[in-house]
Amino acid sequence: MNKLIGIVLIVVGAFLFYKGWTQKDSMAGAAAEASAKVANAVDGGSRTPKHVIYMVAGGVIALVGIGVAMKRSTA
């Protein structure tokens, strides 16, 4: 059962990472990144474009999935 949950987490993580990657390469992603840089320069805030959040979350979920899939069952 752990292997199935791990595989599902890996697939979900890969999908989120891919979604973030495609948003980054799109025109909207470039505009979001540029506007975040300008806004951060103006008021000193720490805005993060949405595609970065998708990529980081996808990577973390995939790593957790790998850990769950590799874990030995104690039964």
C-alpha cells in the first residue's frame, strides 16, 4: 500500500512541477515574474510568482513520494 501511495505522490508532484514549468515559459509567467520584480523593488516586499510555488511544491511532493515508496513496511 505504501508503494501505491508513493507512486501517486510522485505522479502528483511531477504534474505540479510540469504545470509550474509551463507557466514559467509562457507569456503570462514572464509578465508575472517581471511584475513581481518591479513590485519587490518598489516596496521591498517578497512576492513570489505562482509558477515558482507550483515548482517547489511539486518537487517537495515528489521527494516525499520517493521516500514513502522506498520505505520498508514493518509488518
